[in-house]
Amino acid sequence: MSAIGPETNWASEAVEFLADTLPRDPERDGWNDKAMTAYQIGCEALVALGQA
């Protein structure tokens, strides 16, 4: 039986996209937390998805 509605793997795909596109801080191992609002929203999304 196939799933009806959105793909069930959307959260992991969203996490992968956000983690790959957020700017990195070259001076430390992690994301740049002094970024613009759009990046801050991406970081908040990762927190909400349990990945940050």
C-alpha cells in the first residue's frame, strides 16, 4: 500500500538542505550564528527538527 499525502521523509530532507546551505564559521566547527535573518530562521528550523 502506498502512502497518501506528503512524503514521510520530508523532515530529514529539510534538515539536510538547511544544514548544507547555512553559512559556516571558518574559525570554529559549526554554523555562523551572526548571520542574516533568513539564516537565523534556518537555524531555528534545525532546532525545531531536533538537529541543532
